[in-house]
Amino acid sequence: MRPFHHVLVNTLLANITTSYLWFCLAFWVYLETRNVGLTGAINGLYMALIATGSIFFGSVVDHHRKKTVMMLAAVATLVAFALAALVWVLWVDPTQVRADDPAIIAFAVIILVGAVVEHMRNIALSTTVTLMVPEAGRDKANGLVGMVQGLAFSLTSVISGLSIGYLGMEISLWIAVGLTVVALVHLLPLKITETQLVSPEATEDAADVITSGIDLRGSWAVIRLVPGLLALILFSSFNNLMGGVYTALMDPYGLEMYGPQLWGVVLAVTSVGFILGGALVAKVGLGGNPVRTLLLVNLAVAAIGATFALREWWWLFAAGMLAFMSLMPAAEAAEQTILQRVVPFRQQGRVFGLAIAIEMVANPVSAITVAVLAQSYVIPWMSTPAGWNSFGRLLGGGETRGMALMFTISGAVMFAVVVLAFFSRPYHRLSEYYASTSQDVAGQAGTGVS
């Protein structure tokens, strides 16, 4: 496991660096312009590029050696951040920041590209778990991955705000460039040998990676071959569709209940749940049937979503958030573990990429729809006598009852869907296929640190 731990640490450093600069950019743009539209456009473009780019990234990961892909991602991110620094020095006037300034737009887009390209490393990491970790310990390794992602989220959420508040955008930019160099230097001596396990056309030449193309047909063919796999991806997409309710309403609900200062503290504290949940999976694993574990976790998540806003009590909402975030690593690890066994190693990158694309597209679409419905219809309606007569006894009083109604309804719908999934044919077929399939490739390829 030591070589895998080296790769995991390197990914942690890279993820913290890109997330740190991306968070800094979002904070800085809003604080300087007070333009919600510009900030939202930047964040929306980021999500859209990851969703579309994941398909291409997955194909690249499958057709090339994992070390080559990670190197390409690291170099591309460094080049992008260095170009952003050049734009800053030559054209950006930090005292005159405007939403229509071409220099600001170019600066933001270049940083965005560097952050999105780095996502290719995360897809490569998912396939590297299959390659470097014996099958019996793969669920625990995925728990470590979840813990690392949670740690990166927690650290960047706090550090980025402090960095912009006390150091400013320019110093934050140079810190990110320096950390990107450190991550690249740390990656150089790592060795991942993939003897006979990569596609025949695999190459060590990073310059050839961009020729891989987008293999939608190959991704779709692999998904259709595995019994129940398409249903799993659609189920995860449905969860992200429901998750759009949290994306749209979590911050407004928290800001109304706690105020901006305390809400930041609550986010920082409850995000520790990501680390705790990942650590628990890394310790005890996911059990003999991760498909069943995934549904059980989603059942618990649905129950939390249906109940943590039933009353406008600060402790109920905070406790629900902590439990919700603690369960997320188990859900992610379960899905990763399933795919790493049932999908042939040579096609895993494409399947991971397509699954990420489908799942990520569902969330922003749902979030926009929910935000419009909540603002225009549900929240005003809950303030009327008709709304109170319909749901007042269930949800109690308060200023946030319209949002609470949407949380409760989405949680109840998700709960019903998960219950139905337990009795569905795809669930049983995928569980049986998982139990009858083995893909322990870790012993077939040498791994090490040179």
C-alpha cells in the first residue's frame, strides 16, 4: 500500500492547490465586483467544463499510462497558472476590477482551465486504486480517497478565505503557482508500472495524450455489457438531481438561520464529517456487497434530508448536515468499489468519466430549477394561509418554511425511490454480478517508488 499512499498524498497536494486558487478567485471576484452574475457564470462554467471534460479525460486515462496522465495534468495546470500570473502582471489592474474587463475575464478563464484539467488526475486515481490495491482492500482504499477529498475541501474552505482576506489575490496566486511546482516535483519520482494492463496503444509520451479523443461509443458499450450498471449510473444521477435541492437551498437556509459569520463556522465544523466518514470506511470497509451498502447509505441520506429542516432549530440542521457529510464518503466509495470490480480495467477511465459527466450535469440543472421554483412559488406560498394550513403542522413556524418544505419533499421522494430500488431487478443483477466477478489486477503489475 505504500506506493499507493504516495500517489494519494500527491493527489491531495494537487487538489488542495487547485481548489485553493479556484476558491480564492471566486471570493476575490465577488468581493471586488459584488457581481453575483459574474461569480455565478464562472462557477457554472467550471461545472459545465468538468461535466463535458470528464468524457474526454476518461478516454485519455484508458488509452495512456496513469503516470503519463498525471504528469500531463500537473504540467498543464502549472502552465495555466503561470499564464494567469503573467496576465495578472501585464494586464490586470487590481484597483479597477470590472465584470466587463477582458483582462479579468482572461485571468479567470485561464485559472478555470487549469483547475478543470487537474480533474483528469482524479479519474486516473480511481483507476489507480484498481491497479495498485488488492481487491480485498479496495473498499478501504476508496475510503482513504474520500477522506483525502474531505480533507482537501475542509482545508481549502478555510485557507482560501483567510488568504484572500489577509494576503490578497496576488500573493494567493503566487502561493498556488509555488504549490503546483511542489506537487509536480513530488510526482516525478513516483513509479506506477502497468505491465500488460494498459491498452496496446498506451504510450509514455504526454504529447500523444491529446489524440485519444472522446470514446462515447466505447464507454456506452462497456456500461451495457455489465448487468445493472446503467441502472446504477442513472440511480446516482437521480441522487444528484435530488442533490440540486441542497445545492440551491443549503446556503440560503443556513444564512437565514445563522447569519453569514456563524454559517461559515457551521460549514467548517460539519465538513469534518467528510473526514470522519472516509476514515470509518478506510477502517471497516463497505461489507461484502457494496451495492447493498450504497442503497442503505442513500436510504439514510434521504431520511436525513426529509427531517433535518422539520423545525427551524439550529442544532437539528447542524446535526443533519454533519450526518449527511459523514455518509457521503461511504456512498462515493461504494460506487467506486463497484465500478472497479465490474468494469474491465482497460475501460474504467471511460466509464468513470462518462458517469461523472452524467451525474454532474444533473446537479446544476436541478439546482437552477429548484432555485427558481423556491423563489417564485414555494417560499411565497408558504407565507400564505393556504401554505400554513397545508404544512404548518408538519413544518412549524419560521421564515425558512418554504425551503424546509422542498428539503422534506425531496428527501421523501428519494427515500421512496431507494426503497423501490431494493426490490428492482437491476439491483439483484448487479449484486450477483459483483459477487461472481473478480478483478484483482494489483498482483499482476509491479508498483513502486523509484
